[in-house]
Amino acid sequence: MTETAKLIIGEKTLEMPIVVGSEGERGIDISKLRQETGAITLDPGYGNTGSCQSAITYIDGDKGILRYRGIPIEEFDHRKHPNFIEVMWLLIFGRLPSEQELAEMRDALTGQAHLHEAMKHHFEGYPVNAPPMAIMSAMLNTLGCFHPEIIDPKDEVQFKAAIANLVSKIRTIAAFTYRRVRGLPYIYADPKRRYCANLLHMMFSMPHEEYHVDDEIEDALNLIFILHADHEQNCSTSTVRMVGSSQANLFASCAAGVCALWGPLHGGANVEVLEMLERIKAGGLSAEQYVEMAKQKDARLMGFGHRVYKNYDPRAKVLKGVCDRVLPKLNVKDPLIDIARRLEELALKDSYFIDRKLYPNVDFYSGIILRAMGIPTDMFTVMFAIGRLPGWIAHWWEQRQDKSSRIARPRQIYTGPVGKHYVPMSKR
Ligand code: ACO
């Protein structure tokens, strides 16, 4: 028997079914609420609102659990196995790929790494100080103009072509953006390299000198992408779904996701971490002084706390392991990384942070690792976007397959003026 919830509004009692998810999460189905009572729910920030049913990712923020298609995130911390492309397949198609499927997808990605030559003109049109996320969003939309045959895939063959196109070309767009703002010549993908190694090659090789991709760095980047690949209905994924719900095409929906990710409270947070570290260093502050300022609310300890995780962010746990493993090997001497380690040490044992359940989040460690890899701060959010693209694609496709999906159109409670009239200009 379906469990129900009762809502009493004035004289009226409304009985609503409770939908139970596969992990026992309960959601009250309020779809008849307005029709039956005239009232709506009010939930700024949607902290209590489920926008859809989804089979892709499960999070339990109180317990610090994150699973992709039922598989705990920690199980992806196997160096080289699995890799980002395998996880992408898992998220989008709901199961791990066979060897043949993975090989076919790899070939398709290799075959799609180039951009139409005409797209290069678009890069030239940006000022050298253009924000990389602005370029990336615009370029994803531009890409759609060059591939009208797959922007709105109708079947699985078209959809796989669209995936290969987007996932391969977002990497090229990212690398070209990096090179454009630095005035460096564009470097094309090397068909012999894997996904992450190729990105580093396209970013850092020079025509006269090939960049040596260290195995540790390639593995760490692979893991960073995997850990960022999906996070259920976060701001950018909800944006992709919102835009996609109007039947907007896949490329446009993902371009909108990039814009949402750009904000400092979302994907921009790892940039904020680095900027905080730079402020601490430039101001001659100690980590102790900064933690004290955060406790007095005179500053915020960026990279700590999370809206959903009131426990250790499981992705941060994995990345902390990468930090501990990779940083000593890279032998990076960086005062900012020293400050970060000290902040982490202090906050983890301070009752202010413990009592409020403020743990390091994924951005705290990803910022440190990306910096140690030589990725500049202005490219951090771009790296996040590459990692998150499989999640956006998976949600866009899931929504398209869902026959009950409707255009997203929230309501509001109007608080503006009432009973006003237009006043002609001569009487104002
Ligand atoms: N430093 C110091 N104090 C903090 C921090 C922090 N980073 N985060 C929260 N607090 C304090 C608040 O001041 C508040 O204290 P109070 O109870 O004395 O008033 C308490 O902890 C609860 O904080 P809220 O703001 O209510 O937490 P909320 O869930 O709304 O915010 C957020 C979460 C935005 C992530 C917040 O913790 C924050 O600003 N962190 C720093 C920015 C950051 O790292 N963002 C990345 C998030 S991960 C992601 O988007 C991929």
C-alpha cells in the first residue's frame, strides 16, 4: 500500500502519495496541490524540492555517501582502472561498457578531437583576458552550429555520435582556450594518447618540445574528472535539465550548464580557494590567524562546508589521498600548498568547524592538486566542466527518455505592488 501524507489547509485536507526511491528516500508528490487547494510550496534554493526521479547518482550527505549507478565513488580510486571514459559510459548508459563498447567509444573520441577549422576564427575574436568559461560556453553553442545532424539526437546511434563529439571536443576547446589567452600556437590531439594525457599534451606541448606527461599526473587528472562527473541535481545539472526541458538541444543545454558552473558558489569555488590562499600569503597572515578570522565571521574558509554533505565529502576523502600520494612525488615547493595543508590541519580539529560539520570539500583538494599539476587558476573551472560533462549529458538524455517529463516552470509568490495604474509621462 502506498504511504501517504496529509496536508490540512483551512477546511481542506489533501492526501498525497509518498514516492519512495530505491535507497528509501521519501518524496511527497505534491503535483495535485495547486489544483486542489490553490496553494503552492515555497522553497527558495530548492533544498526540500525534488525536481525529478533519476537513476543516475545517489547522495546521502549526512552519511557522506556518493554512488554512480549504485557503485560507491571510492571504488573508482583504482589507478588507471576504471578511467574517466568508462565512468562516462556508466553514467550515461547505466552500466559499465564491454571491452568492445569502450574501444568503439575511444575510437570515436579520437576521431572527433579536431575542431572545424572555421571555429579557430572564433577563438581569435576574444580578447586575451576573456574568462575561459565564457569562451567555453560560447564555443559549445558554436560547436552545435557545425554539427546540426547530432545536436538533437533522436536515437542511440546519433546520441553516441553526439557524446563523442561533445566529450572529445570540449577537451580541444579547453586546450585552445588556454593557448589562445596566452598567445601560444594551437597543438592538436595525438591519437596515441589517452583522454587525460592528450588534454595535458594539447595544453602544454610546444611545437619544438613535447610535454612529458607524468603517469602520476595523468592518473590524478583522471580521478579528478571521475570524481566531478556527476553530483545529481546540483546547480549546473539542474540548469541543463531546466534548459533541456524546453526541448532545447543537447549542445545548448550543456552550454547553459557551463554558465551555471562558472559561479563562485558552484564550480568557481576551487578558484576561490586559491585566491584565499593568495590573500593569506600576500597579507602576511598565518593559517592560525585566518582560521580565527573565519570563526569570527570576518572571513570564510573557502573549500570547507557543503550544502549537502554534513559529513566528510567522499570525493574530498579520495582527493586527499591523491594529494598525500602525488604532492611529495611531484616535489612541488609551493608556499600556498603549505598554507592549505596547515589550514586543513587546524580546521579539522577545531570545534567551530566540527560542531557545524564543516569538512573540506572537493574544491579544497582539487584546487591544490590542479595547481601542483601546473594548471593555472583561471582554468580550474574549465577542468571541472570537462569532468562534469558526462553527468550533464546523462541527465539530458534521461530527461528526454522520460515520457512524463514536462517543461520546467516553477511558480512564485508575488510580493510586488498591487492596484497600480499607468501614469502618463506628463503627469509623473
Ligand atoms: N567558513 C567558515 N564558516 C562557515 C563556512 C566556511 N567555509 N561554511 C559555513 N560556515 C558557517 C556559517 O557561518 C554558519 O555559521 P553559524 O551557524 O554560526 O551562523 C554555519 O557554518 C552554517 O553555514 P551555512 O552558510 O548555513 O551553510 P550552507 O549549507 O548554506 O552553505 C556553503 C554551504 C555555501 C558551501 C558554505 O559552507 C560555504 O560558503 N563554503 C565555502 C565555499 C565553498 O567551499 N563552496 C564549495 C561548495 S562545493 C561545490 O559547490 C562543488
